Amino acid sequence: MRSSVYQRANGKWKADVALDDERRTKTFDKKSDAVLWQKENERDLLLNKRTREALDQRNIIVTVAEALRRYAAEVSEFKKTGKKEKQRIRYFIDTLPNVDFPLVKYRAEYLVQYHDMVMKRSINPLSASSVLRDYSTLSAFFNWCRRDKGWIDFNPVESVRKPKKPVHRVRRIETDEVDKILTALNYVPGTVPTTKMQQVGLIWLIAMATGMRSGEIVGRKIHDILLDRDCVILPDTKNGTSRVVPLDDYAKDLWTLALRIRRTNNSSKVFSVSDGSRDTLFRKARTVAKLDDADLTFHDSRHEAASVMAKRIKNALTLCKIFGWKDPKFALVYYNPTNDEIVDELNQSKFNPVYRKKVIKVTDDLKIA
């Protein structure tokens, strides 16, 4: 391919693009317009050539956008998180550079362009964790194209230098934050919710008491709540396995309130609010409570539950069983004790040897004196 942009004697800019026997030229007042036209026509000529070659060989060119749509229909559609993944794929089709390129010509450099663009934009830039999730989805897509369809023989995501994985959250929920959110949701602890906003308040308390995810709570059916056996049954969880969530007396009281919610249309679900509505209502309550700048999320309830339970359940494997973690390292991610909690545990007198008790007694006497 031959391509050039140059200024003529009259001050105008001329763009010239040629591939094989086809040539295109156009004159512009501005150089930037000429360069943009040049790039667009380079791509157009290249795609035309590839199309002709494919037709001659009786092959079919599959563009990245077409392959993404096929992946959404044939793979994402049948995933538990299919709805969100299909939404993300539509975002890729609208945002990824050169999605109209042939799939076989797609390169890692285009993904780097996407990475830089979405992380450095001034409005709603994506975090490193969001980009890493996108790369995970795209890697699965390209592997499907390679292994299942045979359309390509490489995965461009594997050649990309990815952003550094961010440090996991250590956010704990403060008591006053719970009070503010519940007030904003108009929910009084110990009462049976009569509105969807109040249901969100009870759902959040259950999440902090049990460590259950929002979707696991919202999607529960009445027959899943076994108060006589002190547990909630989760037949199908995020990681593809079933789970039994044990309930202490406080958690049982919360679920008892939930079971008394008035349901219409003979619904089998405990709550009438959907997970999407739950998210919207919680965000609105956070704004009303003036906590938008507090870096508080609903999912912090899972960290809170793990941190509180870890003080009572000393066996890390038991904690993994409760939360459904297949890898014990997740206990380190979700267990975030505060410094005061650690000090309180260190100061438990029953664990102090004699020599420590003698020192503590002397210093206590000095404080009294």
C-alpha cells in the first residue's frame, strides 16, 4: 500500500492512497482532515482487498464486531452472568478500536489503545480492576474464536501488558454509616418492611450478618429458608456450586422478619425487589445519607461479615465453607480487622502468660498511684 499526505503550492493538503491498481486522492483545507481521510481510506482499501481475496477462495471474512455478536449469542447467553456480559460486549463493539477489522488481523496494539483511552479519559475513566475484568472477558472471547471456531490462531490479549492489579479493599462499615443508610431507606431495624426501600435496608443487614451476596439474598425462595435447621440453602451460587449458609440467632431473626413481608401474586420469593432495583435504591440512599464520598459499597457488607465472623470462627477452612471460597487466600482478602479489634484480641487476659500478667499488674498499680 502507498499512502501520503502533502501540501500543495496553493496551501491546500492532498491525501493520496493506493493499493494494487486502485488509487484514491482528495484535497483538503486542513492537514488534520487529510490525515483522517487517509487513515479511513487505507482501512477501506485493505478491507476491500481482503474481501475480494476471501470471495476468490470461497472463504468468509469475520470481523471482530461480528465475532463478538456471535460470542454473545452462543456463549454469553448461557452464562449466569450472561445479561451483564452481553451488555459489556455491546460496549466493546461501540468502544474498541477497529472492531470492523477482520478478526484475523486484530492485534494487541488495538487493545492497548483501548486500555489507554478508557483509563485516561476525563469523564468516567475506568479503574485498573475494571480493565482487568474487560481483558478477562476479551481473552475468553478470543480463545473461543481460536479453539472452538478456528477463526484465528492466536489470542492478542496474551501479548498485552496489563495494568497492575489493585490492592484489595480493606473497607469496613462504620456504625454511624449503617444508621445513616437505614435512615435514608426509612427502615427501622426489627420491623417488617412494607416498601421496597425498606426491603433494601433489611437485605443489607442480612448481608452483614451472613456474608451472603446481594443476588443470593434477593433471589431466595421461601423454601430455601430453613429456620428450624438454622440455615439458608443456596442451590446454585456464583462459583457454580451449592452452599449452605449457617444462621446465628441474629441472622435467624432477620430472616424471620423477611418471611413476614407481604407478597403479591403468590410469589415464591422472599423479597419483591430485584437485584437491579436493590442496587439503584442503595445508591440513592447513599446519596441521601451524604456518603457518596465515603467510598462505601453494598458489597462491603461481605467484608464486614467476614471480619466479624473471623473473630468467632478460628478455623479459616470453616470460614471458607461459609462464604463459598474455593481458595483460602480469599479469607485474607475479606478478613479486614481494624487496629482496635486486633489490640483487643491481643489484650485478652486468658492468653497472657504469667510474666506478662506481672508486668501488667505493676503498670496498673503505677497508674492508680
